[in-house]
Amino acid sequence: MNRTYPLIFALLLLLSLAGCGDSSAPAGAGLEAQRAWVRAHLDDVYLWRGEIVDVPPANYASAPDYFDALLVKAKDRFSFSMPKAVADSELRDGLQTGFGVKWGWGASGRLFAYYVDPYSPAAGMISRGTEVISINGWPVAQLASSSLNAALFPGKAGASTSMVIRSPGTSVNRPATLVSANFSITPVAQPLLIGLAQGKKAGYLLFNDHILTAEQGLVNAMTYFKQQGVSEVVLDLRYNGGGFLHIAEEVASMLGGSALQGQVFERLLFNDRHPERTNDPQNTVLFSPLDQNGATLPQLGLRRVFVITGSNTCSASESIINGLLPYLPVIRIGTTTCGKPYGSVQTDYEGQAYFALQVEGVNANGLDDYKTGFLPTCQVADDLKYPLGDIREARLSAAIYYMNNTACPATGTVSLPKAVATDQGDVQLIGPKPALKIVQ
């Protein structure tokens, strides 16, 4: 798939949906027409179209509910739908409404803040490692998931949630009130330099979202690494649930450098109704020296890549790993990734964006053998004692150890003193944001 593939693929999609997509639907289609569109859409593009079990459409009060009921849940835990306005705002414009915190359950069953966007409403009030003791007067253990999500992920600006929290490294509880707002997501953090043995330098980059607004930050970071002469890069994807596939390809192209130009990054496989798409060379994504606008990408030409992973490393993030593996070692530090070699095409109908799984992505060797996730090279628990990017943080520390010794730390983890408000193991992030690999 060359650099025109977003437009080409969109055109193919529109042609294939003739008679059942937005362009042919009457304005303001009623519920019956919406449900009929959902069924036809899945029968056309869904990877497991032949395994759908029909249910009575009249039993579902909305088209999204009917869509969800038709999914083959035994194989598909990723297809979803959401309001088109929300999808466009977050994925394309990088705008979000809420507190800007990635919340999650630690191994001990306690609720922590694992990441706080630096420009979000919660910045300065909540930090990585903050434990939530109660919400709106209720202990977190007593809250149903629906109540928890409503309190932690408000859908409109100006909503407030009262908490009792415990700051990392302390045993003192204190009250806090968060007020939601509209803000711009920070998908790429400031790149950091790390000194290695023999005077060498490594670059560290926290990358959280494959959204369109991430592109310039990624280019800037890789340009900085190239200018500084780094010989190693640690790409922190532990909380990156994915997004646009072309962003993943650009990241891999910059890391792998000129030696990979023109080679296969990912080949897209479609369902049995559309073998012509699978066989179309336009649906093979290639490593490229150019971005979507034809600008030259910086080329690092690394001999290996380090990736920090976890159970929330998903979809487009896993494509970076899988796409690079035929060409160079990808050292994975952390825990097993989520396991999603599938992708979607955002398909809009009556104000709703549908993300049915339509493609399976394989690398140059024809492999996508990570449906249960990529195992780590060095298994290291997530570590709340230090900020992300701190060389004492367990996963980054293990990556540095490997760079200097070509081996994992002796136990696979790094022994560090345990703070009061710290949890071990891997985080299970909560919230409404799905795992994504979007092909346009």
C-alpha cells in the first residue's frame, strides 16, 4: 500500500458499500433502516461474517445495540461503535473531554492513576501512583463498573467527581475534587536521553496514542534522537491501545531506517467475500521514507528496538512490533501484549461510527502469531514508584540493563524499594476507550 492508500482504501470501501452505506441511505433513516444497514454492513465486511448468529432486530432499541448483538464474541472482543462526533474529535483532532487520567486496577485489586496527561484537568492534582480510596463517598470496591466509569470518565465538560485519594509514597488520605474539561490529548511525551556504557546514548519516548496529532511529535522526537546520535531507542507503548495504522508504519520506518524502505510492513487480509482486496498490491503497507504529506521522515537505522509493553499494548502498537520482527530484533520489556492483529475501517452511518473488524494484518513473513499477545523478552512488573521516563522505573531500568549487558536482569525484574501507595504486577486499565487499528 503506497502513500495514496488512505484515499484508495476509502474509495474501495465506498464502492463495496453501495446500496447499504451512508451515501445511499435516506436522510434521517429510521430505526428499522438503521438495523438493516448494520446487518448488511457486517455481512459485507466483517471478518467472521459467516459465523454471525442472527437475532431478532426488533429486540434492540438502537442500531449500535443490534450491531453489538451480532458480533462473534468468541473471536471478537474488539469491534465497537461510538458517536461519530466523538470518534472524529479524539482520533483525528486529538480532543478529549474528561479528567485526562488512565485509571486501572493493580494486581492487589486497588485503584490507581497510572498516567496523567500533562495538560489535562487532573494535572497537578493527581499523579502516577495516586491511589483512589473512595469516589463520591463510596469505597471503590463497592462501586459497580457502570458507576465507576460514570464517575471517572464523564462525557461532558464541567462534571465533578469527589474522591478520597492517597498520594504515592504516603499513607495519608486526602480529599480531592476533579472537574472535567475539554483538552488536547498529549499522545507523545518529551523525548529523553539516557547515558549508556562506553559513552553511548539511548533515547526514551513515551507514546500513548496512534492519533493523527501524534505524527508531528513523533517526527520531532526521532529527529532529536538522530541529532543526538542515539544508538538505542526505548519506545514506551505500555498504555498505547493503538489507532491509525499509518502512524505505526511511520514509527517503524523511522526506527528501522533506509534499509527497510520499500519492504513489507503489513499486508492486509480481508474476508472471503473480498479476495480481490487481499490480492490488491495497494493493500500491502510498505516501509516508507515519507510521511502522509510527502515530507521526509528522519531515519535512525537501528540494529534493534526496545519496546516497553503490557496488557494494554494493543493493535497498532503490536503492528510496530510485528512489522519490524522480520528485519531486526524487537526486545520487549514488561508483560504480554493484548493480542489484536485485526483492524477496522471507520464506517459512519446516521451519526454513529462503526468499527467492525474488517482486516487481519500479517508481516513480511506472513505471520500474525500474537492473537494471545507478544510474550515479553524480559518480564517486568509495572512500577508506580517512579514517573515514566525515570531511569529508576522498573521497566525502563530493565531496558537499560539489557542494553548494557545484552541480557535481562537476573530475576527478570528490578529490585527497588516498595513505596506505600505502590502496586506490583500488570495494570488492567479501565474506561470506555477501545483498542484500535484503523485502516483508511
